[in-house]
Amino acid sequence: MAARLDDLVTKALVFRNMSAEKVWLQYGLYVGTRVLDIVLCIAFIAVAIGLINKAYIYKKDEMSVKEMVMLIIPSLVGVTGYGILQYYLMIYERDTGKNLIDTYGFYGALSFLHYLISIVAILVVIVMFQNWKEMQEEQRGQELVLNQISDMKKHIGEVEKLYRDIRSMRHDMGNHIQTLEHLVAHNNMDDAAEYLEHLKNEWDEVSLEIKTGSPVIDVILMEKLREAKERQIRFLSDFHYPQNTKLNAFDLSVIMNNALNNCMENVSGDDPYISISSFRKNSIFMITIKNSFGGQLNFGDSDLPETTKSGREHGMGLNNIRRVARMYMGDISLEQGNEEVILSIMMQVE
């Protein structure tokens, strides 16, 4: 673009002032046009890079090969067009001894227009790429909200069931006390002991074995504990909900549900187990979830393993966990060793 403008300025100023009496003026104009050419080059490059840099928002995001190819194509088209135009310029001058731009002035104008359109095309593709990325983020956000709503409904159902059972026991407590008094009064100690054992079992079923400090997380862990007992999986919990923080219980429920569902689906080994623990250090909250696993994870080119699932749920679990963690300026890591998979989740909760 700078060269085409330089051609125009040189023709208008230098060639029109060619005279043996004005050699100094010709040299001065020639030097001036060369300086102008450099200034125009710097200006065009600076403006183009500035516009591209401003348009490209997701500079710190990881870029896939497909995304990189999509962004490079307009530049390749521009470079190819430049090569073709320069080739015809050189061939014409070699065959005729004349300059193509001097002979056909519109060639220079068309060249300038092609280069300008090439830069505009790069900007347009970047803007379209940005819009596509934003749509992806919105879609992921909607999926996250839908997951939270689904989890919330499930948790509310579990809590309602728990409180119905507790209300039922409290309602019948008077009858139970009268029955025990009757048995003791008639010295039926064996029957009284059996009756008490029955009451204890009922109470154990409705009372929470795991208390984390958050009713929502209690329900999730109790639900997974029951599932683990049914499948003869050891379930160990040393999780404590951080109090007085900005951490939302339902954001955390997305992490817990996805992580523990992955564990339940993949736990294996002679002595299958799942363990969850947490600790807080100042503003940093760490969650560690482990499960026995006898297979081999396939990480591919990513820091997260490839899943064997298919369809829309493909890879959603760990990505949902990472998305929530990044909402709290954190991230996740997944490691495998000694027939064990360890998921670590870090979040900033203050």
C-alpha cells in the first residue's frame, strides 16, 4: 500500500520536476519520497497491527489448530494476491521494458485496493471469530446454568424427602415412647431392646452421616455415599465447606456432582474406593478427589483426558468443573499414578 502511494507521489513530484537546472530539487524530492515511503510503511503496519490487536480479545486463551488455520487463511490470501500482482509487474517490465503502473495507472489503484481489502478481510474474520467464541461462551454458560438448575431440583427433592422422613418420625415419636413404656412396665426387656434397635435403624436412615457445613453439599455426599454402599465402594469424606466466603453452594454443587459422577463411572480395582477432602489456606480453597482406577487415561494433547463417552455429554464433566473453578480465579489438574486418579481443584474464595 505504501509503495503504491509512493509511486503516485513520485510521479507527481519528482518526474514533473526533472530538469538539468534543478538537479538539487530532484535529489531533494527523491529523498523526501523515500522518507515518505518509510513513514507510510510504518504508519500502515502500525495501524493494521493496532486494529488486529484491538479486535483480537482472546489473546490468553489456548488456540486449537482449527482456530489458528481459520485466522491464518485471510493472511494467506493476501500474501498470495501480493505475489501474483508483483509477478505480473515484473514480467511486464521484463518483456516490454516499461513499468506496468506507468502504462496502466489503474493497476496501481487495483493493487492498493487489493491490499486494503486483504487487511479488512483479516479484521472481519477476527471479529467473526470473536463473535463465535462469545457464542460458545454463552452456550457453555447456559449449559452450566441448566446443570445447576437440574442439580438444584435434585437436591431440593432429596432434602424434601429427608425432612418428610424426619417429620414422620417426630410425628410417631409419641407412639414409640408409649410402646417402649408399655414394654418396660411389663418387663419385656428383649422386646424393648429389639424395638429400640428398630428405631435406631430408622433414625440412621434419615440422619445425615456426613456434615460439611452446607446442607446442599451434605445431600450430595450422602447420596453418593448411599450409591457407593450399594456398589460396595469405600467412600471416605473429609470435606468441609468454607464459611464466610464468596463461594456459592450451587457452584460448588456443579463441581461435586460432576467430579463424583466421574468417579462413580470410572472407579475400579480389587478394593474400589472414592475419597474427597478439602483444606483452606487464607483465600485459597483446595479440593482433592481420588478414586481407584486400574486402567490408563488417554490425555492426548490436552491436560485433561479424552473421554469414552459420545454425544452431547462428551467431555462435559471436567470442562464444567474447570469452568466453575475459573469463575473463582482457579483451575483444575488431573493426575494418575499407583492405580489411582487424583483430581485437584483450586479456587480463590475471598
